[in-house]
Amino acid sequence: MRSKFRIKLPLKLLVVSTAVVLLGFSASNWQAAVKAADSTLKSERLHYELTLPKATTSLQNAIQASITPTEDSAWETVVIKSGDTLASIFSNIGLSASTTHAIATLNEHTRSLRYIKPGQKIHVLLGEDSNLRQMKYEADITKTLLIKRTEDQSFDTQVINSQLDAFPVYREGVIESSLFEAAAHSSIPENVIMDLASIFGWDIDFSLDIRKGDRFGIVYNELYKDDVKIRDGRILAAEFINNGKIYRAVYYIDPKGNGDYYDESGKSMRKAFLRSPVEFSRITSRFSKKRWHPLLSKWRSHKGVDYGARRGTPVRASGDGKILHAGNKGGYGRTVIIQHGGRYRTVYGHLNGYARGVRSGKKVKQGQIVGYVGSSGLATGPHLHYEFRVNGVHRNPLTVRLPEAKPVHESYLTNFREKTGVYLSMLHLMETTVATNTN
Ligand SMILES: [Zn+2]
């Protein structure tokens, strides 16, 4: 998944706070808001946006209280400038070199103080003896290092991951010429629309299948700290209507903490295999019963697909599995073979080299790089030779029916419906509104 944002604090808290926000906002309010927004923007009725109310003040205060020490007034704040070091900052405050040394060499957390950057903040609290009692180092917007003097005159450290407040927003668009143009028109950030394309990328080919009039709706998080928007978060639910066919996806984190996208019934949006193990490639030879082999100068069947790509282009495992073979294999040259469960096996030939750590017996994840495109073995130029075998029989990787990735576990289905219903209902509301307007 392409969302770079990783939530550092308990996901549970995030989910809880999101739920608080959403549950506090009834469906009828939603409907009213949708209608109101719609009537004011009639000419552009598919481009309104809705922002949900912010978290309750008490919740925000509770979060704030957990990260703010009580003696706020006595703290001194230093904004780090270019060229500053911990030593120079401490010296300016009047702290001794031995204090600097004690802090800097304390543990792995305080070692980060060697890499302070301009713009970051250090807060210090001095005692009546002018010695350091506490300090806080704000490494980034979500991470603060707290250092406290202990009774035995040593120091204790604590890393505080303060959480960003997530507020779901709903946006939608209609495609006139391209997905990106539609997204820009609806003020949907590029990374969010990239995520949308990757969520539905298993079902919709975004370079070939898109039609004028296709519509989409997205519920995604905007992440705030102290009422300032920091960045966009994950897509929580999305809908894409392609050529009249509706696709829906919702994000679900199961009780074990694994998050993924599913359709409304809990089926995975992913397939167990990628259709192509190389991005940005072109197919140079298809699966066939008979073809002329240029190097062997004879007719042979071609039991795979060749992807022409530049030497060094990453080759990805098309599914989760275990490496069966990583080494030379006759005319295939440098080859990786992956076993996926009992039935499936994939072969990647003519590699230039292997990715680090790739050797037989190792487990690999779908999308993990296993090697790089090359021309080892019998190959006229750099390309990947890719084979897909089902129960030992070669199948055409371009047309074989790919098995689906695992659905939500049966025992989690109630939990799945409870957690995702609110986001899915936001999408259904869009559908209702659109239907009403066309009447
Ligand atoms: Zn081939």
C-alpha cells in the first residue's frame, strides 16, 4: 500500500476517536448537510465536499493533558537554528558540559539529539539550583523525547508518541478526461487518488477502462494536530462507478491488528497474485503453443509471458509464498521459483541478479522484490520470462483466473460490519443523493 503514513500510537485510540466523531453525527444530519450543500452548488453538484465536526473538546483535552507537563510557565523553549548542537544550546542556557555529556550518552533515545535539525524545538525546565530538571525534544510532529532527572541525580527517558487527530472527509468526482483531472477539480490530493487507483487496480485498469462519466467517492482521513492540518491519511472507504458497474471498498483492521481493503461482504479487494510481476513493462512474447525460438532456431512452445523492460527493473513476487529455488537454471539463466501454497508456482527467468536475502526456503510477500530484469541464460535481450503453474501445469499468466486473497475471517464478520458500516453508509448516501437528483 502506498500510503506513507504509519500510525504510531495505539490504533485503537484513533479508531475510537473516529467513531466518536462519526457516531455523534446522525444520519439525518448527514442527509440534510448533503442536500444543503447540493442546492447551493447546483451547477457542480458532484463536487461538493463535506467535513465532519471535530472531536469533542474533552477528548482533545485528554490527549493534550497526557503530553503536557504541569509546570508549563517555567519551561524555556529553544527553536533549533542551523549550526546548533546540543552542546551549544546547553551552553547558552548555562548548563555544564558534563550535563550535555550525561544526556547525549544516556541511551539510544538520547542519541537522536546528535541529529537535531533546524526548526525543531527543545524545551528545558531548570531547577532552583539552575540544573536541568526536565527537557523535551520535539523530534517531529508526533514524536517527543522526554528526559527527567531522577532522585539519584541520573536521568530517565520516555518517548511520547502524540497522536494526530483524524477527521474523515468525503469527496467525490466525475471523470471528464482523466482520473487526475477529476481529482484536481474536486481538490482531492494526488496521493489519495493514487491510493484509490491501487485499491481498485485489481478490478479496473485505470489506463484502459476509464470512461467519461465514471464517478467516484472517497472517505479519507485528514490528520490534524492542534487544529492545524498536517497531512492526509488513509482512505477509509471508496466507491468507483466504472462504465455503470459499482465497485466499493472499505478499510478494516481485524482484532489482530491486520488492516486491508475489503468489499462490503468482506471479500478482499486484492487477488492472491499480481497480474504482472514487473511495472512499466511491455509484453514482448505471449503464452503460445508454438513459436519460433530465435536462439535455438527451432519451433518451441512458449510456456510463459515475456516482459520487455530495462535491465535492472525490479521483479516482484506475484504472491505470498516460499522461495523454492534461487539460482541458475539452464536456458532460464538466473531464476527464482516461488511456491504459493500447495497448488501454485511462479517462475521468474533471465534475471540480472537477485534481491538481497532471496534464497531458497525464504518466505516472500506479494509485491516484494525478488530480483532484477536481465538477459542471463538463453535471452536475446533484457526481459523477464514469467511462468504461472497450477498443479504443475503451465497456464497463461495473462488470462488465468487468479484466486482471491483471503476474505475477512468468518469469526470477525460481526466486528467487520460494526467497524466499517459507518464509512460505507457515507458512500451509500452519495448514491441516494445522486439518484434523487436525476429524478
Ligand atoms: Zn519467455
